[in-house]
Amino acid sequence: MIVNECIDSKARHLVQSSNLNQYTFHISAYDLVFVGAIFIGLTFSCLLCFVKSANQAANRFLGLALVTIILWMIKVLGADIRLESYFPYWNWLPLQFLLALGPLIFFYVMKLTQPAYRLKLSNILHFSPLLFELGAQILEIEGPAKIGKLTHYAAAYHYLNSVLQLLILGSVGIYLFLSLRLIEHYYQQLKFNRGDRHRFELTWLRRLLTGFGTFWTLWIPYTALNYFYYHHPLDGEIYYPLYLLFVILFIRITALVFLRQLPAIPVNASRISLPPTTDGSRQKGAWLKRTMNTERYYQDPELNLSSLAEKLGLNPHELSRIINTVYKKSFNDFVNEYRVREVIRKMQDPDYDHLTLQGIAFESGFNSKTTFHRLFKEMTGKSPAEYKSQQKKELPSYKLELRTHSEPVISNQNTTPKWSRRKLNRNYMFRNYVKMAWRNLLHNKVYSALNITGLATGMAVALLIGLWVFNQYSFDRFLPDYGQAYAVKVNYTNQHDGTHTVGTVAIPLADALRTSIPGIKYVAEADMDDFQTRNLTVGDKKLLIDGGTVAPDFLNIFRYPLLKGDGSNVLKDPYSIVLDQATSNSLFGNTDPIGRTIRIDNKHDVKVTGLMKNFPANSSFQFHFLIPYSYAEQTEDWVKNARTQWDNSSFEIFVGLQPGVTAAQVTAKIKNLIYENNPNVRAFKPEVFLHPLKDWHLYADFKNGKVAGGFIDYVRMFGIIGLLVLLIACINFVNLSTARSEKRAREVGVRKAIGSNRKDLIFQFLTESVLMTFAAFLLAVIFVQLALPQFNKLTGSLIQIPYGNPVFWCIMIGYVCATGLLAGCRPAFYLSSFNPVKVLKGALQIGKAATTPRKILVVLQFSCSVAFIISTVIIYKQIRYAKDRPIGYSADRLVSTFITKDLADHYESFKNDLVASGMVESVTKASSMVTNISWHTNIASWPGQMAGEQAINVGAIITDDNYFTTVGMKLLSGENFSSDYNTDTNNIIVNETAVRRMGLKAPINQLISFNGIKGRSKIIGVVKDALMESPFTAVEPLIFTHGEFGTQIIYRLTPGISQHTAIEKIGHIFNKYNPAYPFTYSFVNDAYDRKFNMETLVGKLAGVFAGLAIFVSCLGLFGLAAYVAEQRTKEIAVRKVLGASISQIWMMISADFILLVTISCVIASPVAWYFLRNWLQKYEYRITIGPTVFLLSAVITVLITLVTISFQAMKAALTNPVKSLRSE
């Protein structure tokens, strides 16, 4: 009834929590219906208030009543979409006037039944309860400011809300009762007048008001629940169906009122002279003429024979006889002649000079511009403009005077243009096509439902995938000059690994690009390191968030919108920082952050110099702050020293090209920069190249130095899936339409017999197809809107339907038309080809020419579905195969925490306290997480190296003596590191893959050397291979060194202790040694599971879409089975009479379908095998596709087919043969 239930619950929420999370705008399916109801309601309210009619005074009250409902709906909509997040004071608008609803309905009925009644000042008292309602709204506005100061406010507002609901319930109920009494009183005042039909004139209104009042009582239980269960409120959406019910019901009342346009109830009936009581037709004709001239009934635009007869007190049949016999005219000609004369009279009257010809026509009773012009020309031989022009010539405007008599009017003058008949015929035929399409939908409800549901499902899948594909293609396209932004990458080639591409380079390369390469406009060094995580502190507020360390030109290359600050100089000062809106609000609230100071990593103070917009979800960078690269150089010696080190490839470089300069031109100049400046890597043939920003998201994979795809593979795959599901839905439409062709054969025959050509019939059937597709599209939009929240949750996207984008709707119109034509072309051409003679003789035979294409389409349809099933099974088997792969360590209860400077300084004490707490078994530290290797190097020489053999690229981890014990990695030979770092300075431990790559038979105590590192290292141990990167690739060579450096503290929780309890106590110890940072941690098994995210997503989406494809195919199969059973009804009956069993009948109907599905399995299997084999090639660790998968998919498909058709088969088999053969 009112939105206060929602606001009341929000007030309770505000009492319970003072900190609100940021709100993300969304629109639900209910909101879409609300918007539609608001638009339709406002339209009808305007029509009732401003369109002239006989009862316009009464209609205005009903229009205002509808406005009160619409204002309430606007308030509901605003509360649901959280409009206050964008317009904080929108709820100050007075939008609730429901206490006026009852009086407005009452005064509408009063003005309808008593037109002479004039409102008095005392009537305003009926609206006085509005003051109480407006007062409640003022309290609602002031309420949130009081919450927190007065904890009883929410309860008080709750009771006030309940009283308000009770008043509205009572007010509407009482005034509805009074309105019904007015209608009864109106009937009682009527006298018998040649029949009592007029007594039923307002029956429809009485029924509508009674129904509205009945539904209104449904609010009583809702109000009671809201009052008595205040502390356990209902979800706000539970009220929405009831809201919509009332709004739709009231809009229906107003629509019926407007469309009916009731004739005005005469104010004083005695003014009309009674008709002569004699039977003389001439006397009655003269009386009719006098009455029409004096009362001017023809000015009523909705006048008809019945209403005029009622006004005159005659029987409609008698009035028709008078007009026909006395005036020799039809009713329309009789009335329109008066209207044309009235137009001519007003043309000559100076008082009407301010009106246009159309205005004069409407004043004279015409309600259509086209009708007015046609009738005027038929009766006068001239158009209205020509007639008026002629009148001015005959009588100058300064001498215009009212003529006493109008000139005679000539009826039925044949001056209509020749094209009008063709145009009218075309319009009527189109209306006829639409009408026939609607009748066919209603007549064949089951088939129509199957068609629309299947088509809507296919269109929904295609639309959903289309929105997702568009979102993927839109990455970074919002940036100005995105086509000129590039990342610098390098290809390295060696004989062991081939060519591999890296995105990190040495910083001296930036200086070389900046100073010696023409065509490059901007160069920006960066130390992203997968977006650096840093601690930002302002007072007692601490944030551990991701950001980037970049050079000043970064914001010139990537022109992210700045709300405050100049992109050219915000990063010039080393101790400056640029924040995004979310971070600024978290640290400084809504105040201006510019010039404010932030403590970073508990080391240095930096000043805010810029404020950025929050980055959209379709941005490759997702950082929350930027600090200058010069800050890192001044605060970290290794970064400062890297400025001159060509061997330290730990950084990223971005460039912006001059307009008109291409990447190919620049690549030719920079290709050999590393080769020329770093002799240590010349053996790897380094080649520098540029990777464009527009390809970062979709084309991020490289193979042998060339782009080898990336996420684009998944985009293409799901795009194809969407098109295939849509194709399956269109096949359903084609099959069901052609299968029921016999039902429409007679219609085609009749249309051809009366003159329709094939082109007309094709147009008719295509029109029906497009109309049905449009209905399916509306349903598809609802499906997509309902599915988007779960789809976004599954894919990690923020996709919404762009309802306000005109380009989207243009594309959707084309989408609907293309789908309608694709689905309807086959039925249209097939049905229009019927021979009318054969059809009307009943000799039409549906042979193989019709059934063969249908069977081919069913095979194609199920081939796609079977391929989807096979793909889903293969994907899940591949994921399971990788998850079951031995990882070489124990991830159970293994936790990792980032090391800060404070923790590094107190590591031993922190470690001892952790062990002493009893919450952990062992503790270690390392330079990377267990599931990731963040540093790589090259083994330059080793024992047994062949002449000319190139260096070996290996991963490297710095750790301590507790690493292998804590992580659970097995030492196969040799010894572990000692507890003293100094004794292990040159000692390393390698994995099995490194030993095999070097070809060492006895690796212990062997000496090897690394590129860029002086001295040789001794192998003291060999550990079992562990899977520390992608679970789908081979284990790479790995070395472990002993050192104090570390970025992660890794510890294993003690078994038998609750993880929650252990983490809580570890957090206290963490805060003891690291008070400036929030405590963060990550479970290793969770980090490992995240490596399967993409494959799991693909598997889930493939499963969902495979299920939808099967569902759509089964809808079509169900319809075809019903059609086959219907066509073979008499055959089945004869077989049953001759002794056929139910199982034999079931097998007879099912056999054809099972054969088609079996053929589909045979076709789909090799096709699916070919594509899936290529897909599996991207994984080094993959399954082998065996025949079991194809057999399992075939069995599943056959079982689904049997379940689908069994209902129709059993229904046909159980039908009494007597009913089927009775006509024989």
C-alpha cells in the first residue's frame, strides 16, 4: 500500500549500523515493471485530465487519483534502487498523498452521476487528513538525523507508520463504499423510460470499484504482520507483487473510463422536448431535425446510434428507421452532415478565427483529422483549405458576417484519390495480419507457449552472451588516445625453451627510448609488481590496498580522468600521491583530500596532489593510488641502483606514440636495444617490441614470440555458443510452424482464392514471425535481467542492460527483425507454396518434401546439443584431472602473510611468539608464495655443459632452513640449509627438473654459476618436484637459496585447533609487532584453487548453456511429439483395436525420434572431438579423450529424449480408441 514498510526497515537498519557500505546501482525486474507502470499511468492521467470529453470534469478527479498512485510508485521505485545514493535529498519531495485517493474516487463518481453538482469550500475538509500524512513525511525526512541520538526513534516511527497505514486503509474503504452508494442512488432516481437498459450503464464501474475494494482488503494481513512482527520484518520485495496488482488494477479502471468515453448524463433532462406520440414519420423527422439543431448532439465526438437514441428517449431501432425513411441516409451520413455544416458556419464566424481548421473540426464533433478531410471533400467537393480560401475571395475578411443559412451539402461526391483505396487496403491487411497472428497464438496455446518460450530462451542466451562479449571488447576503450598506448615487451630465445615473451625489462631501456628513438612522445617507468600492495595511514585509519609506482608521464599515456589536479604534474614531487575516489572517501570522508598528508608503509609522509575517478570494471589497471617512481628511487636503494643496471629486468615500461606513428615503425628502431647494451643476454637474442593497450585484455598469450590468443579464445567460444543456442531456438520455431502446416492450409487456400498472391502470404507469415519474436524478446529481456546478478557473480563482471542507450535499442530492433526473419523464412516460403485447388478439395498431402527438412533440422539441433554435452564432460574431466595432480607439498592448514618492514625487523621474535602460542606447528619465510615464483634467473654454466649450449632459465626462491619442513616438500638427497645464513651463502638446493635439465647424474656438491652473479654456487640438496605455478603446465626448473630476504611469512596451523581461533590469536601477535598495518592472510589451498578459476568458469558456463540448449531442443521435441501423436491418432486407435500393447505404441512413436537423436550423436562426436582436441593442446598436463565420453553423452541424450517424448507417447497410447474412431 505504501512504501513506509521499506523506509521503516531502513530506519531499523540505520539504528543497528552507522557505517553503510558503498552502494552499486542496479535495476531489478520489479523496477522495470514499476517504470512501465509509471509511464502508462502518467499517460492515462494526462489523457483523462486534458482530453476533451463529455465527462471531462469527472475524469479529472479520476486522473488525479491515478497521479497519487503513480507518485507512490515513484517513491517505491526510488527506495528500491537507493536513489538517495545519488540524490541525497530526493526523499524530501512530497510523493505520498494516498489519503486523498478515497476522496478523489468519491468526487469522480459524484461528478459522473451528478454533473450539476458544484464543489464547495466545505468539500476541502475531505482532504484534511493529508496534513497528517505530510507531517509523517516530514518526520521521515528528519528521522535519519535523529537516529543514533534517540534509539527509540525507529520504534516511534514504526508505530506512526502503522497508524498511517490504518488510516489509509479506512479512508479508501469508506470512500469506496460511499461511491457505490452514489451509483445506487443514481439508479434509484431514474424513471422507467422505454426499457431499463440505461439502468445498467454504470454496472461496469460498480464492478471495478467493488473489485478494487476487495483487493484493497488484502493489505490488512500485511499491515498486521508489519505491526506485530516489527523486529522480524518481511523482506521489502514481498510487497512488490501486491503493489503491482493494485497499480495495474487502477490503471485498468482509468483505461476503461477513457476508452469508453461515457455519454454525458444530462444536467436537466426536461430541456429536451418529447418526441411526438403519433406514428407520423414526417412529424418525428421534423422533431429530430429541430432537436439536433437546438441541442447540437452532433458535437459529441463519441456519438453513436444508441447514445443518441438514449438522449432523445427513443428506441435505437425507431431512430434508425426515422433517419433511413425520412432522410434516406445512414446514421453516419446524417450526423456528419450536421458536423460539416457546423464547420462551414464556424469558418464564416470571426469568433473562430483564432482556431485552425483542425481545431474547428474537433469543436464541431470530429475526432479524426483524416476523417474530417475525407468527409468534407466528399460532401463539398473541396478540401477545407480550398473552401475557406474561396469564401474569402467571395466575401473579404473585413466584411465577413454570419450567413443565415449554410449552403447545401452534396453527399457522396466521388473525389477520393485513386491511391487511397490501395493505401487503405494495405493498412487493413496489415491489421488483419496482426489480428490473425494474435488469434493463432490464442488458438494454439501449447504450441505458441513452446515457440515463444524456446525462442525467448535462445534469445536470452544470445543477448546475455552478447552483453558479456561487448563488455570484454570494451576494455580500456574509454581512454582517450588508447590506440597510441603500448607496453614494452621482450622476446628471449634459447634452445631449451624456444622463444618466450616477458613483460618486465631493465630501467635503462626507458632512458634509451626517451632520448634516442623518434616517434615516441611519452615514456613511463613503472614498478607494478602485480599492483603493489602498500599501507596507507591517516590518523587511526589504515588501508592495505593495491596501487602503482609510475613515472609522471604515466597519466599522459593513460589519460584516466582526474577530478582534481593536473595529470602533467601531479606526480612530479617524489613525495606525492594520487588517490581514487573510494580510497579518498575511506581516508578523508567527503572532505577535499588535496594537500592532506598520508603515512605510507609506516615509513614516509606523502602529500595528496590529485584525485582520480574510480576505475571502471573494464579497465586493465585496477589500482587505488599512484605514487611517483622517483619516490621508490629515493626510498629504496635497489630501485635507485637499477637505473644503470641492464641485468635487472624487474620493471615495466609504457610508451605513448606520436600521432601518425605506428608500432611497426618504432619496433624496427628499438628491436636490438637490449642486445646492443647488455652483452650478458646476447646469447638469448633479445628482441624488444610494443604490445598495444587495445590487445592487453584479449590477446595476452604469446607463443614462440607471437601473439597466440588469450581471453579472446573464450570470447569467441561463448559467442559461438550463443549463436548456436539461438539457432537451436530458431529451428524449434521452424519445425513447429511447418509441422502444423495442415492446420493453416485452408487459410492459405482461401486467401489465394480471393486474390492474395504469394508475396502477400510470405509477408503475412513473416509478420507473424517477427511479432512472435518481439514477444519472445520481451520475455528474453526479463530472463536476462533476472539472470544478470548470478551471471555477474559467476563471471566477476558488472554487466547491466543499457536501457538508456539508443544504440543498444537500435541493435535490438535489428536483432529481433533478423531473428524473426531467420526463424520465419522457412515456414513463410513453405506455407505460401500450397496449391489452393488441392487445399480446398482436401487433397493436400504432406510428403517427404516437408518431413525431410524437418528431420534434418532436428538432427542439426541435437547435434549442437550433444556437442555441448560432450564439451561440458571433457572440460570437467580436465579440471578434475588437474586438481588430482600431485602438487609436491601439503597445502592443508598452510597460511601465508605479507612481510612488512616492521615484521622483517622483528622476524625472530614474531616467529618465536607464533610457535609459543601453540597455534602453529612451524614458521618460515620466503621471497614468494608457495603457489607462485616471482623471480627468475639463468644458469650460465654447469658440469657437463655441451659446447654452444645456452643458459637454462630457472625459477628462484630465497628462503630459510625451515622452508621445506613447513611447506611439506620432500628432500630426496643431500642436506637442508643450516640455521646460520653465513655458512650457506653460496649453497643452493635444486628440484628434480633442474637436475634433469642440466643432465647431472650426481648433482650433490656440483658447482654452477648464474648470469650476472659473481662466483659459483654449490648444490647441497635435491627436492622432489613441486607444482608451484600453473597446474596445467610442466614443473619448471627451480633453485632455492638461503638468505634473510623475504616477502612472505608462511606458517602451518596446529591440527585440532579451530582455524578461526588460531587466526584470531595470530592476529593479536601480528598487531603487537606490526601495529601500523592491518592483519591480512591467505590460505595456500585457496590460492591454489584460484588457479582453476578460468577453467571452472568455462566449465560452469558450458554446463549452463548445454543445459539450456538441451532444454530448448526438448521443447521442440515435445511439440513435434505432440504433433506426431495428433496426426497418427486414428492409426494408433486401429492398432489398439487390433491388439497392439501400450509399449508397442510407445515404441512406434519413439522410434523415429530415437533414430534422429542417434544420428545426431554420430555426427556430433567427431566434430566435438576435433575442437576439444585443439582446446586441450594449450595444456601440457591434459587428459586423453576416450570413447567413454562419447558413449556417456549419447546415453544422456537418449534418456533425455525418451523422457521428453514419453509423456506424449503414453498419452496417445492410453487414449480410448472409441473416441478416435467415432467419426468413422
